[in-house]
Amino acid sequence: MTDDRAAAARYLENWQGEVDSAAEYRAMAAAEPDPRLARVYANLGAMEEAHIAFWEQRLRDAGAPVPPRRVSWRSRVLSAIARRLGPDLVLATIAAKEDVDQNFYVTQPETAGTRMPAQERWHAKVLGQLVRSQPRGLDGSFLARLEGRHRSVGGNALRAAVLGANDGLCSNLSLVMGAAGASVDSHGLLVTGVAGLLAGACSMALGEWVSVTSSRELAQREIRIETGELTEDPAGEGDELKLIYEAKGLSSTEADTMVRHLLADRSSAIDALAREELGIDPSQLGGSPGEAAVSSFVLFAIGALVPILPLLVARGPVALAASAVVSALGLFGIGAAITIFTGAPVWRSGGRQLLLGLAAAGVTFGLGRLLGLTLRS
């Protein structure tokens, strides 16, 4: 009986994962403007629907009830983002989840002899390829660059946006609490918070503008060099392209045909060399410096605004306490938002973010108090 209950619990876990995946793929298919990609997402969703039916039958065979198909809150959030903002924003997150789960069915005896393990591996492979080949404007943007700063948590531009707001909240909360520790009055705290918001947001925006501009200039220089090499030695560049295509799986004849076709058109050859040798999309060239700067400014400012909101409407200890409470809620909310991508329990991720943020604020408050006492003595 215990074994039957354990098996039913495992079936239910598998079933819920498939219900969530099917909902995500349906949302991505509905929002995808490219008909070809929409069909891919729809096909993936259809496979997940078949998997749902498979586990529902296993539940019935085990004498367990089949619950109504309810999508988890994480998948509802991802689906809503896909429908309203486009599937690109959730693609990397869902691809990462599929990559982790691609061998999930290999050790389960119920799926032996079925196509389900191979289909899960195929899902991971398809989505991984889409992540590499369908950036559609995210390359070089502030969000993509910020994701690089937080690469240890993996994922995508949407996660980077959450972390960008977190930067603003944590840094400005620490600044305000440091000033409060030094016994600065309410007006001074408000001025300090606004100054911290503007200084931090401007610094981030300027840094991103310089970074993206430098990346564009470097990419343009590399393309100029490649263009010069194509002019001086087209056969040599053709040989390099042929080797690349052969390494990707084309036969020698197919690679040779493709290279001869590309070399017949100079612009096509330069585009192929930039993409294949340099890893540069000539149509993007690192993104727009202006968009990078604005995105950076806005995301940082959103987070930095949280600690100073109570200071706009209250004064004295009440304002400081309200600032700490509102910031604590914001820290927990950011930690909870990150679980959309990590799958970790909300209370653990939110609590960890809350603890670390308040610890930083406490340290700066203590240092501010020490500095204030020292300067007054």
C-alpha cells in the first residue's frame, strides 16, 4: 500500500509538470508572431498534452483520483508574461527547465518502451537551439548585459530586470539607513534617498551607454577587419567558412555549395563571416546605447524608489520605520519573483533575500551611527 501511494504521488508530480508545460507552450504559441515558431510551440504543447493523458491513466490504474487540471502559479505567471510581452522573455527560463528535466523519465519504469524520454530530450534540444538562434533584439541590450553580471543564477533578460530593480532597492535602502544611523532628520533622509536614486540610476545608465557603445565600436572594427580579409583572400575565407559548416554537420559537398553561393554575393559573405567566425549579428551590433541607458536608469530607479516612498508622506521615526517595512516587503517580493525562474520555495528565496537586504541595511545603519558619533565628538 505504501508503494502504491508513493507511485501515485510520483504520477501526480509528473502530471502537474506536464500540465504546467502544456499551458506555457500554449501561451507561447498564441503570442508568437512568427508562424513557424508558433507551430513549434504548438507541437511541443501537443506532446505535453499526450503526456498528461498518459499520467492520468497511470493514476486511474493506481486507483488514485485525477484532479482538475490547474496550472501552478509559476506557470501562470510565465504564461501571462508570454502572452502580454512575448514568448522571447520566457524562452530561456523554460528552456533551462527543460534542460534540467530532459532525463527525468529515463529512470521511471512506466515510461520504458515509450517515446516520452526521447521526446523530453528533444524538447530540451529544440528550446536550447531557439535560445541560441532567436534573440530578437535582446543581444547587447541592458537586460542581456545585466544578465551577464548575474550569470551565476542563469536564465534570461526578464530575470535580469528583476535583479536590476534589486540593485536599486538594496543600495538605496542601505544609503538611507546609513544616513538614519548618523541621525539625519527626515528631510535629510528624503534628500539623501532622492540623491541616491538619481546618482545610482545615472551611474548605471552612463555605464551601460559606454559599455554598449564600446561593444558596438569593437564589433564594427572586427567586421571591418573581416571585410578586408575577404577582399584580400576570398578563397581563404571561404575555406574557413567551409570548415565551420562541416563542423556543424554538413557534408563536404553541401558546405562547399553553400560557401560558393555566399561568396557570389559580397554582403552575404560578410554577414556569414560575422555570424559564424565572430559570433556577431550585423543587424544588432551590441544593441542600442540609448535603449541600454534608459532601461538601466528605469530599472534601477524603480527599485531605489521603494525605500523613499514613505519619506514622501511621513516624518520622524514613523517614516523611517515605514521605509524599513516597505523595503522589507520589496526585498521579499523580489526574492519571491526570482522563484519563477528557479523553482525554489517562495518562503526560502524571499526570506533569504529579506535577510541579506536587511543585514546590509543594518551594517550601514551601524556604520552611520558610529560615523555620526565620531564626527560629533
